[in-house]
Amino acid sequence: MTRHATVAVTLPALDVETRSLVLVSAAICGGSEADAREALSAAHSAGTNANWVEEVLLQSYLFAGFPRALNAMREWRRISGRPAPASDAPSDPSNAAQWVVDGERTCATVYGEFYERLRHNITGLHIALDRFMITDGYGKVLSRPALDLARRELCVVAACAVQRQDRQLHSHLHGALNAGASVAAISDAIDLLRPHLGDDDHRRYSLLWRRVRGDS
């Protein structure tokens, strides 16, 4: 199975479906089960692409852990009425070698000129973390073909912001740009997160975003 973990789309604005995905990611990673239920219900009511929603739920285990991902998927099955798929080719263990190839490509897209430094720094923490990041994170999960990388990165921005992970947020603001999200789309995503962040953190992350895009 060949997958191409490259920039699949350019996202000029935060459309209705992408807004729903960002809010779902924020609720799963930083909210209560009730918050996740509300965000999933809103996404379903808005007619958000169900495959996209499920991809955000699947990737949320990287950022929020299995308990939140499992609870969110359970709620989504109830709300959407969609049964679980009988098979899932991208996650088949026979693709393990391809996960490494895809993971390196996707990670390089997200980090751009900082990619080699990232690999060096993560290996310096623990070589297993580097392998987990490339194979599991960027390969097996974030390179799945059902959702483009620009929307995935906006959802990662939401996950990092609501968990107050400033270093990772800084990296993924760059990553969202590198993946094809426009300045306007990222700005709108940060504003959309204000209720989850509060005024002080929203102001702080808005300033961070200004620095990332070179406005200050």
C-alpha cells in the first residue's frame, strides 16, 4: 500500500467543516466528556464529513491518550449511528515499513527547515521517542489518507493550545503553515479556541502566532 504524506490541499479559510473539526479536537484534548459530546453533536448536525471526524478522533490518542480517544469514539458511534469499519487498511501491521517512509515525509513537511534539528533533539531525549514519533505519530496516524494534512495540523494546533503545551504549539503553528493552511485559517482557528483558553491564554497565543508569522 502506497500513501503520499504531502501537502494535499491549500486551505485558504476556516470553512464550516474545519471549524467543527478544530472544536472536536479541542474538546477531546482539553474538555470534559460533556464538552466532547457537545462538539461531536455539533459536528454531526453541521454535516461535517464523518470520515474526517473519525480521523480527528483517531489522531487524538497521540495528544490526549487512549482513554479520551476511546470515550470520544464511543460517543461518536452513538451520535452518528455509524458502525465501526470491518477493516482498516492503513493501520494494518503489514504496512510498518511504509509508516516509516510516510512518517519521515510528513514530519519533514510539518517541520520544514527545522526537521533535521528536530530529529537530532528527539533522539537526544531517547531514540525510542524518535521512532515512536516517526513510525506511530507521523507515519501510522498523521499520514492516513482520509484527511488532508492542513486540517490535521489545525486540529493539532487546537490540541496543543488547550493543553497549554507552548513548545509544541509553536512548532505546529509553523506546521500548519507548512501543511497548506493560510494565515487567515490559522488566525480564525486560534480565535475559535478562545472559550477553551480564556482571555489571558488566548491573548498569549495570539501574540505567539504573530511572532510565528513575522508580525512582531
